[in-house]
Amino acid sequence: MKKIFLVILSVCIGIARVDGVVSQSNTSEGIPVPRDLELVSNMRLVGAVDSARTTVAHNPASAAAWGRLGHVYLAHEWRAEAADCYRNAVKIEPGAFRWLYYLGRTLDNDPAKAADVYARALALDEAYAPAHIHYANALRSSGKSKIAGRHFERALELAPRNPFSELRLGQLALSAKRFETARDHLLRALALNPKQSEVHAALAQVYLALGNRDAANRHAQAAQMPTNYNEMPDPLYKEVEKAGVSKFWFTRRGRGYFMAKDFKRAAGELAVAVSEDEKNPLIWYLYGVSLLGIERDNEAVAALERALSASRGNDHQNENDLLKIYNSLAIAHGRAGSPELAGPYLQKALALNPASIRAMNNLAFYYAENDGNLDEALNLARKAAEVGPDEGGHPMSLDTLGWVYFKRGNYSAALKTLTLAAKLLPDSPTVYYHLGMAYFENRDTRNALKAFKIASKLSSNFPEADETKAMIRQIESQ
């Protein structure tokens, strides 16, 4: 039998999933085994299957043991084998919602059967929003749109910030030609998932029906972009994800931890991902920034250099990705004790996108702190600050400009600019540190002390934390 790979593209980071194997199964002492398991080259996966099967063999009356094996199979797309495991778990614990829910997830490609299983699960516990979503999707695919709509609405009651109910309710309203209702649902879905192409495609149809061709064209163009959306929290399915031991799952979990700023766990997962895919620049980038987050700065430099090297000749690499790599490399070199190596990367970032506010800010700050080119620092900082927030700028530009004034010795201009920056960024400890320094040089030690204390209260580990504490001690000792 030929080995058939199920390839799933991860839109956010461009990773191909190649470890999932589709097959029929045989059994070993009643335990389902994929017939093509022997063809799998991922020894980590083989080991996970063997371990889970051994646990079942030693504990055949344990629903948890059968469920664990089902998780391993489902995570790697052996759906038929996973279904057999979950059916056994249901027999052992017929009153447990979770096993029926997992069984339903194995049947998503058979909507009629899936709907029956989800109905049984919801009869046990109707308060789990993801089950309503999957049940409604199965009903909709089976032509039972009216009942599906009720379950999408129930999921929305249980999880008000759930974009998938809004999307599906919008699509159902569109099919029923209730265009204004469809528009309202879809706009709410878009607010929750701004880059989901499916929402834009439906809105294009809605606006065309409503006679707004300009809006229809805008959404039709947006629908051509790659989909990127936040998934609905599903704590039960997280257990399936944890059982994944392929590159796809290490990358997915690593990215999830990265987005949650849990850089220690992100680095652990992504270390495995990069070992199995050394040519993907975005995995190396995520890994490098995660290493920065746990202060493994020299390793971060190496990882980000690999990201840059892998990006050369990569057709899927875009300008924004390169900007991120350049900026992160500059930070990494600065923190690793080689600030002189940071400047060239910041210059490359600005050359790549001369209109980038972030690139202008970063280079201006670098010139002010390290290069001594204060004239160019002021030129860049002013240019960045002139782009107001309403035009795509960022209030942080004012902080940069204020600090450049400070470094040039223009303390009154620094104080005026940094006072405005603090109003716009009241949660930034760095801004308050800069403001405190401006007050101090303007010989207003009372307000300087107040600003320094606000900075320390906002954070105890921001980059200027030690300098802030030192200034507080200096002022209070006077």
C-alpha cells in the first residue's frame, strides 16, 4: 500500500504538515493499528503510538488509556483508528461527554454520522460551545440549516466573542437572501477575525446584493489574501494537540506559546520544529525571538541569522517578515554585547521600507544611543513623529523624538515632547523613565521622582529598570 501524506498548510507560518498518514487499520489483540504505521519515518510518532498502545494493553478497562491512544491517532489523521478508540472509551464511560465529543471530531468528514454523535454528546452536556459549533456545521452540511442556526446562536450565547457563529449565521442569512442581517453578522465576525478570507468572500456577495460595488470589490480583493485567524478556544481538543509529535504540532504549539508570550515553552517546542525543518525562515524567526524572550541572547543571534539565511530565495517571504528579522537581529546583537552590529540591520530595515515608522524609530534611537549621529537621529525621529496615529503612526514616535532631544541637550523640548508621549502611552515604563530624566535635567526633581516611581510601579524588569531605581535613590538621598 502506498503511503499517502495529508498535507496541511499553516497559513500564519508557512509550515507543511507531512506526518499525517491516511490508512485503513488492522487490529492487534483488539487494539486498532494503522496498516501503514510501518511506513512512517518519524520515530517519535512510532514511539508515541507504541507507548499509547502498550498503556491500553495493560489497562484495557481504562477509558483514559483508550482516549490517549485516540488522541495520538486523531492528531496524526488516523481518524478511523481514533474513532475505534473513542468508541471503546464511550462503552467504558457512557456518561462522559468528552469521549462522544472526540468521537464526533473524528467524523467531521461524514456530517450525518457526526451530527448524531454530537447530539448524543450535547444531551450529556449542552454548555460546551465548540460542540455546538461542530454540531451546527454537521447539520448545515446535511441540509438542516434551520436547526444549525439555533446551535450557532447557542454557541454565541455561551461564547459571545466566538467569530465562527457570526460567520456561519451570516452565511445562512446570505443563503436566505436576508442581506442586511447577513452583513451585520459578517461585520461582527470580521471584527473578531479581521484576516479570515471566508468572511471577506461572503461580505463581497452581501455588498454586491446591496448595491455597494465599491465595498464588494474591496472585500473581494481581501478574500484573495491568505487566511489568518484566531481559533476558538477548545480546551478538550487541546488534549489532542498535546498528543501531536510531528513537526506540524511542535510548530503549532510553539506559535501558540509565542503569541501568549510564554517564551520558555515556545522555545522548547520550536527547538524541535527547527531541527526537523531547517529551511523555514519563519520558524527560525519565532525561535530566535523566543530565545530573546528568555535572555538566551547569543543563541537568539544564531537563530535569527539562520532565519535571514533561510529567507534568501524564499518565494513566500514578504517584506514585513524581513523587517521583523532585521529589527530582531538588531535587538539581539545589542543585547548580546555587539551594538555595533545592530546598526547595519536597522539601516537595511529602513532601506527595505523607507516609510516604516518602526524602522525610522529604531534607527533614530540607535543613532542617539550608539552611533552619535544625532543630526540624522533627529531627522528620522521628526519624520516618524509627523505621522500621527490617525495616519498609521504610533505614539512611541514621540517618545523617540523626546529622547533624541534629550540626547542633544535640548531638555525643554524633550520635556514638552515626552509629557505628551506619557499622556498617549500611560502604561509604558520606558516613557516615564525618559520623562523623569527630562524633568531631572530641567532641575525639577519633585516631578522627576514622581515619573521614576511611576515607571518602577509599571514594571520591575523593563530595560531601564536599574537606571530608574538608581535615579530614585539618588534623588531621595539629596
